[in-house]
Amino acid sequence: MTDPISDMLARIRNAVTAKHSRVDVPASKLKVEIARILQDEGYIQGFSLVEEPSVKPGRQARQVVRLFLKYGPRGEKVISGIERISRPGRRVYLGVEDVPPVLGGLGTNILTTSRGVMTGRAARKAGVGGEVLCNVW
């Protein structure tokens, strides 16, 4: 897999479209930080790191990030869109003054900065720019 973050976002998008209650994503530190931001911003109910047993004997168990998706009272999607911005073939870096609001402030962009993974609002407040991973609305 060449782009694990894009895979994570596609899994979330597909699970929300299919109205699943949860989705499992292979674990990494960056994916856990993205899940933390999605939870803090109210896009998902929560997440947990789960040790998943191996299907084949003799193999090690693998860790997955289990995301618990959130829906409105009548089943409407909380995540209506999620899009990858910076990809391995085209990295997108923005300075602090160039970080745009998503949908006029209704959405959230997730950046990886020198101070860690944070939202665009937090990056502007902290006065740092960085690589724009994705936009969520």
C-alpha cells in the first residue's frame, strides 16, 4: 500500500456511506492522531486500539484502530465529506497565513506540523504551518 492515510480516509468514507457503526483501520501513530482529532472535533464517537488475532497460524497479531462512527438522531451522516489533500505524489505545504478555512469554517482541515498533528484552527492559533493531510466536513 503506497498511501495508508488515503486508505484510512477511504475506509471511513465507505463505512459512513454504508451506515456501519464502526470501521477498523490498520494502526499507526499518525492514524491514531487523526482519529483523536476526529473525536475531538465531534466527527466520530470514539476510537480504540485493538489487538486483532492473526488468521494464519504462526503469525503475529496486528493492531487496528477501531473507529466508532457517529450519526444524527434520524441517521444522517455527521461526516458528509472527507478528502485527501497532500498525497505522496503531490505534497501540499502551507504557511500559517495560508491555511484556509474549510466550507467557511464549518469543516476542519488536519495538518501535520512541527508541533504534531493538529487542526487548521489550532495551527493558526499556534502560529505554525505544515502539511495539509485532509479536509473533513
